[in-house]
Amino acid sequence: MSRESMEYDVVIIGGGPSGLSTAIKLKQLDPNLNICLLEKASEIGAHILSGNVFETRALDELLPNWRELNSPIKTKVTKEKFLFLGKTKSLSWPTWLLPAVQQNHKNYIISLANLCRWLAEQAENLGVEIFPGFPASEVLYNDDGSVRGVATQDMGIDKEGNKKDSFEPGIELLGKVTVFAEGCRGHLGKELIQKFDLNKGKDPQQYGIGFKEIWEIDENNHEEGLVMHTAGWPLDNSTYGGSFMYHAENKQIFLGYVIGLDYKNPHLSPYDEFQRFKTHPAIKKIIKGGKRISYGARALIEGGFQSLPQMFMPGALLVGCDAGTLNMPKIKGSHTAMKSGMIAAETINEHLKENKDLSIFDQKFKSSWLYKELFEARNVKPSFSWGLILGIIFTGIDQILFRGKLPFTLKHKHADHETLKPAKDMPKIDYPKYDNVLTFDKTSSVYLTGTNHADNQPVHLKLKDPNLPINYTLEKFDEPAQRYCPAGVYEVQKENDVNKFVINSQNCIHCKTCDIKEPSQNIVWVTPEGGGGPKYGNM
Amino acid sequence: MKILVAVKRVIDYNVQIRIKEDGSGVVTDNVKMSTNPPDDNAIEEAVKIKEAGKATEIVAITVGEVKAQETVRKALAVGADKGIHVKTEGALEPLAISKIIQKIVEKEKPDLVFMGKQAIDDDCNQTGQMLSALLNWPQATFASKIEIKDTSLEVTREIDEGLETIEINTPAIVTCDLRLNEPRYASLPNIMKAKKKPIEEINVSDLGIDITPRIEQLKVEEPPKRKAGIKVANVAELVQKLKNEAKVI
């Protein structure tokens, strides 16, 4: 089937901080470049989810005059707290005893979605062509194997794969260089890492699942600029995770929870851990009387330095969380994603002008503050595989005494899909019932995401083996997809005493957790029809 | 034949609506906006008519703030030829919109005016009807099928009792139902081409009409939450509850 094709100097996949920074920097270096940026969400920002306490370092370099450009970066961090939670008690950890990377006094509380919308405006003003609602579904290669560009998803295909009246074929976007900036576990990034063996010699990648709710709370409980993190309850010592609560403007708080996807107990439900976390007295007293106005979830990439793949390949670059530039101990990935995009832009400019190889990305990266930051942060996440307490002690030594300069590098030993233990060997967890005041069921949560996928389209969550969930995963792991999916996409239903695996793909909020955690890697996330997925506001 | 199609920018139908705390309206900041769904049907029908060789030009019009232009751009991307954006600020009532479109009709002289049967934000379902009265043109509302004849239209209408087929003379107003057609997707090349199509901007003050609101909005509030139901054991209990608790029998 022949598709229409369009040629650009640079094609960028993904309208998050890394893709948009690549686009802006490229236009600053050469206003004549033709740049096109594809975004799968119906508008820029609608699939973005992040805490977010924002460090402006990369933005200061990219748009030094950002303060004059009516940016949505307004709420300065004024106060910080760190709590250890017991079941009912909480212990406040003095902030001066926190490693420097976890101190936020120069940072801002922002909505990353709004930052991206604003960055997109800056990019469009510079002449970047941005196309929301067009997922890149396929990588195109040249005869010599180098990346040639991408093809967008066909629109108007029915469940059985037939063309509907509204069928609109995808088109080919060809770039001299293609930049993949899809975010954590991008499905094309995943293909490229495999094809070009980009993670050769690297540790397995590590992921987490992050939840976020926005609450409008009583003004007496609201302290604009307050940043609070917790560790401990409801997770046990061996599960990696913690919460954030950021007091933003307009009496809103950004309340969230992150759990490492290397958890071992298949009975664990990350969603329910987050829900019950909100019932802790230290949290409850702040959100009581408030109203939950948004919900969302997204996988995040935590492997850092040891798991970071090579970011260049013939004809293309991989940037931001699509590669894995998040700084885990800092709990920040936006400034690092932006910086990786900016380095990509400098690389591409020299590649196009002076015909230098894209591999110069590596030298530029290694001499940047981004590399230094990721290097110094490298040992924190793996140390938590020894449990919360040892992890904290080690992190204190590593980050406060040695500032990340210890002469060794800890390894990530397992990929997240390998860590589940058989269901029969692990304790069942009895989660409390939702009270519809502080805690809510998945259905009403998913409703708040505004997610939708036009019906009568192919299911975008593919099973490599359709029988595996019932024949193997249910028996061995009690089919954990029912619990790790934050949107209730997966269900095991009994029909006439026969178990059936049901995929409610229209509920999918594009978090990618299933693609990561499924123990046999049996679920493959591919792009649905354009514009589908959540419609996040200021997430 | 020339078709004028009116499109409105509304909060996307997937978004959960939130009421402002002071009850003055609904929250629209950072909320995904889209074209009013039946307006998409109106555009689609116009494009289909043009593709069938029965129309020569499609003009898309919207009224509202700067960002409302997005809906006109979308209409241009799926096949409209030209756009008009009448710039206004603040909320407008159907009467004001009808008067604005009346002025544009006098200027553009279309043979047909299409629009959605109603907007999903205020659910007024009045603009088409008022425009029909102002222009003294025939109207066909809730159209689920439109057949173009020489000097008339045969329109099938979705009404409470079923389907009603009427014939009206042109020029005419047609308001479109969701069943009329399946709107197409805007393709990427067409979105690019649409960026180059002209959109005429008109200040509402230059039209010389009175758009002062006639309605005072007192308060916007959420509908009361539905209480959870209960299961009754038998008919006797149901009757007893209906009689003594609900007091409906």
C-alpha cells in the first residue's frame, strides 16, 4: 500500500519536555530547518503526567528570558518536609540532613503538562510544525538499515482490521534525522533499543509506576510552596516507593505515589497502596474536606546511569525518558530530559552542517552537567534493593559524605518483569474498602482522566500468546495485570465457570506498566488511533 | 451553491466538567477543547455535498475568542474552503450568535447554512431556529439525512416519534444530528494545507448589532448526587417502601 510521504530536516516523536526542547534548540541554532513534531495525544500536554518540582537549570540555558515569556512556572518552593510514616505515626526528618539532591529551595512547583503547552507555543512561534493527534506507529528504515523516519497510524480501521468509511491512511514522515522522545517505555524506542542493541553491556532498565491526584483543599490546610515527601507505610521495608505532596497555586495540591516496579508480591496493588496511603493521619488531616479533581498514572524510568542505553544510532537519536535520563534520587526528570534534547539538537545541527556523525552526541553528553548528575546519582536506586533502611543509610553515606563519588557502581540485577514471586508463596494483601471521600475505586478514577478510545478500533494492547494469561499467569501469579494496571483495563471474568481474560482497552491511560511488568512480557503496548487516551488538564 | 457552516469551540466531550468554586461558571483553564460534535457532522455533510458536485464553496464560521479559530482551522482541514472568525469576548447567547450569523449571511450570500443541532456546553438548541426567523428562511432541524434538489432540500428529521421527512425551499437553514454521517479525520497533509487557507477576522463591533445578554446567570451548580439504591427482598417490601418511605403510592 502506498502512503503519502513528507520530508523534513528533523522529525521529532513526542511533545514532552525532551522533544520540545530539541525542537526549540534546533530552531535557535538554525531558523531555516524544517522540523515536524508528532504527538499522540489530542493536544500537547494531554498525556503528560509528572509531580512536578521543577529545576530550571536546563530551561535557563534554553530560554534565558523565560520569566518574561508568561511561563506557567510561578510557585516557588518555600518549605520542605520529609516524613517517615509508620502505620499511624509519622516522624519528620530534618531537611538539613537530606542529601543536597533532595533539597528543593531553588525549584518551582509546576504542572509539567502546562509547561509543555507553553514550550509548544514557543516552538510554534519559532516555526516548528506540531501535529497533535498523530501517533507515530512504525519506524521506517533505509536499505542500509539506518532510520529514515516514521509512519503515522492509519485512522478509521475497525476491530477486525477492515477499513471503515472514514479510513485515512497513515503518512510517512521522513527526516534527515529522527528524534525519538516518546517518554518512558516508548514503543518505538523499545524497538530501536532492541534493533540497534543500544543497551548492550548495560544493566536491565528499572521502572516505577507513579500515581497523581490533584486535590483542591481547605485553605487552612494549604501552604503554597510546600513540598513534602514520605517514605515507609503503607509499603513494607522491601518495596521501593514513596509519596509526594506539592502545594501548588489556587489551593491545589499535587498528591502522588511512586512504587518501584521491581516489587515481588503479585498480590500487591500499586493503586490500592496509593489509595490507602491517603488514609494515614498525617495525610488525611491535610486533604480532609477537600475535593479530588484529577487522577492519572504513568510509568517512570528509574534505571539511571547503569541502564542508560546508547542514545545515538544511524539516522536517529533517543532522548529524555525514552532513553532514561531521569535522576532518581532527585526525583526529577524534566530538566534532564530537556538537557538531553538540547544536546541532541546541537548534535543534529553539526551533523547537518558539518556532516559529523551522530555519535558525537556521546562526547557532548559526557562533557555535560547532565552526565555528571546522572553519574553521581547512580548508586542510590540499586542500594534500595537491600531494603528501605539499608538504602537510606547507604544513600546518606553515598550522597552526603561522598557526594556520589564512591569508587564503585552498584548494579541493577533484574528486569522488573522478572521479580514477581509465585502467588502461592506470597502473602495476600487485604486492602480496605474505598470510602468515596479519601479513597476511590478505579472506575471513578479513570473517569477523571477523560480517557477514551474511539470504539470499533483494533485493541492496542496485544497479547503475544492469547492463552497465556489464563493458562499460566493466572495460576502462577494470580494474573497481576488486574492489580498493576491503574485503569482497570485487565480483568479475569468467570463465564460459566470458565475464566476469561478481558482487555478493556478503551480505559487505557497509556501508562505502559503492563508492557513493563507482565512476567512473560506477553503484553505489548502499541499506539491506538490518534487522539485516544487520557485528556489530562494540568497534570 | 455556497454553504456556510457554523462551528463552535466547546469543552471536549470526554472531559469531566468542573464547576468554579464561586458558582460563576465552569472551569475552562487547561481543559481540552474541541469542535462541538454535531458541528463536525455539519461540516462533513457540506464537504460530502461538495464532493458530489452539488456545492462549489464551503465557508466555516465561528464566533468567539482568539482560540475559537482552532475549530475553523479544523473545518478547513477536512474540506472547508474559507474561514471566518468573528471576534468576541465573554459568553454570548443564541440570539447574539444568530444576529452575527445573519450579518455574515447578508455579506457572504450562501444558499444553505448548516450547523449542529445544539452545542454540548449550553444545550440551548436555539441558534438555528432564531437565525431562520431573522432571515425569514425555512429551517429543517435535527437532520439525519439531507437530499439536495434543484431549488429545495428533502430532509429527514430525528423527532420524538421517529423520523419525519420534509421538503423545504432553498435558501434554508439545516441543523444537523449526530446520525447524519460519520465525520472524517483530518489528515496530516490536509492540516498543513489548512494552515495556508484564509481566515477572515471580523470584530463584532464592526457588525453594528446589539449583542447585550438578555439573560442574567445567577448560579451554576452540580446536580445533586444520586443516592445509592437498595435491594428489596420481595414485592411486599417494595410496596411498603413506596408507600411509607418514598410516599409515591
